[in-house]
Amino acid sequence: MSYLNSQGLLQMYQAGQSEAATAIFDRYVARLIALARSRIGSKLGRRVDAEDIVQSAYRSFFVHASGDEYELNKAGDLWRLLASITLHKLYGQIKKHTAAKRSIHHEAPTDLATAAAKTPEPSAEEVVAIIEELHTVIRELPPEERMVLTASLQGQENPEISKSINRSERTVRRLLANARRKIEQRLLPGDTTNDRSPTAVVEYEAPLLYADYVLEQLLGSGGMGKVFRARVKGTTQKVAIKSLHKARQSDPRAVAQFVKEAQLLTGLHHVNIVRVEGLGRFPGGGYFMVMDYVEGIDLQSQLDVQPFSIKAALGILKNVTDAISYAHDKGVIHCDLKPGNILQDKNGNVLVTDFGFAFLIADGTTVENSIGGTAGFIAPEILSRQSLPTPATDIYSLGVLLWTLITGRLPERPFTRCNREKEPKAVARIVNRCLFDDPRERYQTISELQQELMAIL
């Protein structure tokens, strides 16, 4: 969504597309934090928290925006609006802390929007660095903390969040506090209290040479890294090159996870899995992986336009289950199956990608790695950390995926079938079994699920 202007993003959010909220947050959060900090001053720095102010401003913005209370007329209006809300929140806090000492009018400008517009903006490099660091810490949050933080930033109040995740309000407050603390530890200047202690540098085998490729176009950017379209030098062959964000290249855990994904995918050869050729290193030392270039689009981008027909969704799921069945046979649990991680090329072929959270099972034991996923698609036993991933973990996500492809929305919990023709009982029955809280009540193998799918097809 980086190509959309602020008016387009606001319209998408008001139309109910939650992804626009994330895009709005990512686009302006660094500048808003910098703005708030520039107005706090050293004396109030320990009592007034810039990140708290910005989070409160976003909550207010999303609540009012969802009610169609805002309309943008020209470029820059969204920044001025968010800056005005942030400064309003900020001066309210300053007033509380300084009421007994001096008038708030001594510090507050009379035109908050104009003052915000005139505030010096951080450099592009500073903005990129802060946003990448923010992506990093949010991606590393435990699933529940990440879920409540996202919901809070989208304007949901604690009671609403508590109901949606079936946890007490006290737990929601604790999760939000934990998330804020971790973000502060990573973003506040001069903080040396976090756990990023010096770690021995691990060198991984990376035989591919950067000099053999020519980067041509940035295809996308996520929480972990970026993907570029590239060309093999001296040929017309196109490949995709995936790399970690610069801010993550010095994080041993992120590098180990990235290398693990490359090594894992290099060993997987299936028609419905994006092939990885291998691992290489940039001249500056960071790692990259070279993958097949897929001329197509991810399923989430198609869902943003309209849901799939039942026949199309079942056909897609058949291909996805073929890939996941193969991965399970190789001892690999994907752990992050969602529309954004499934590609469809220009010929209609379906390919599963992004094994960044994959879990490995070897000889009945688990290999230590990062457990994660995406809110709404994560199996409850993983979300509550009651067990390690199993094939039933992916089967849960496949049920969510099928329902989402057909209806354009996540299934409600507890799952109930809406009374619509396009949601037949046969599909609802399959989804219902995939979504049982108890993994033992779900389909136990992908083959068992495929038999039900084939009966409908």
C-alpha cells in the first residue's frame, strides 16, 4: 500500500480494510514520535512519554475515522491531522504535569495544525531506520502482545479487545504494557537496558555471489525484510532476491531465522512451493536469498478487490494442501499460512511462500527456532503457548484460509456459518472441523482434509 496517497489510505480504512490502518501507522509513526519528543523537553521527559502520546492519538484518530468524521482535501492533510491530534494529546498531558507551575499557553501554539506543518521533519534515512526498528520489535512480540497492540492502535478499547481474544481486561492491560515497554527499550535513545548483549558472530555458508545479479525493482517490504526483482547478470533470467532489513542484519536471532528459512527452502522441491536457489552475501556483509521470480500476485491483494468463488477457493486450497502435505512429509510445519503468503502466477499456478516461521521436526524432537504467525490465522494452542507446532497447527490455518478466501473475512469465534448461499454446509463443515480448539478434534493429516475437499470438488 506504500504507493497510495493519504486520501486513498483513509478511504480504504473507512471502507473497512484493516490493512490500511497498519499502512497509516507505519507511514507516520516515526515522524509523530519525533514531533512529540521535540515538544516535551528534558524536564518533562521522564513524566510524559512520547510513544504513549502517539498511541493515544492513533486510537482517537481510528475511532473517529471509522465513523467517517474525517475528509481529506489535499496532499499533506493526513499528516497535519495526525500531528494536530498528537499535539492536542501532548499538551493535555503537559498541562496536567505543569498546572501548578505555569500556564499551558506558555508552551502551546495557538494553531496546532500550522505548528505541526512547520515542524522540521526527520531525514528520510532517520524515518526509514526508525520504521524498520519498529517493524522489528513488533514482529518479535509474542502473538498475544502483537494482537492487542494492533487492536489498540486501530482504536479498540480494552473491554472490546478483552472480549475478542477471550482474556480478562487485566490481562489486556498487562499485554499492552509489556508491548510498550519493549518498544521503548528499542526506540528510546540512550537505552542500554535491553537484552541485545554482544553475541558471538556466526558465519553461515553463502556461496552465491552478489556480483552475479543486478537489482532492478523493489517488489515489497515486510516486517522482516525486502524482496527485489533482479536479473542474472549477462542474461535475461529474472529472479527474486530477499534480504533482511538493514536494522535486522546485526540481530543474531533475525539472521539465524533468515538463514534457516533459506536452508530449509533450498531443500524443498515442489511445484507449489516457491523454489529457493541458495544463500549469498552483500558486499556489506548482510545475507540474501535468491528465489524463483513469480510474475503474479498474492491472494491477499486479490481479496482486497473481491472474494473468490467457492470453486476457485477450493482449487487454490487443493494446491496449497499439496504443498503443505509435502512439507509435512519433510518434517516442516509452515506456521504462517495466510492469503499474503500464497502467490498466484499469471498462468493461475498457486505457490506457497514465506517459511520464515516454519517449525522443524526431526526424529520426534523439535529444533529450536522462532514460533510466530499472524493474528487470526494462529492456532489457539500456539497463541496460548500450550504446545509446539504440529501438522494440526497448519490444518487450523488452512480452515481459516478457506473461509477467508470465500467470504473475504476471518471466521468468527466460536465459528458459526452465516446463512448465505455462497457458504454451503459442506464448506462450513470442513472449516468447522479445522477450527476446533482441541487439535485432536481437527483433521489429523492433510490427506484426511484433502479427501473432504475432493468430495466437494
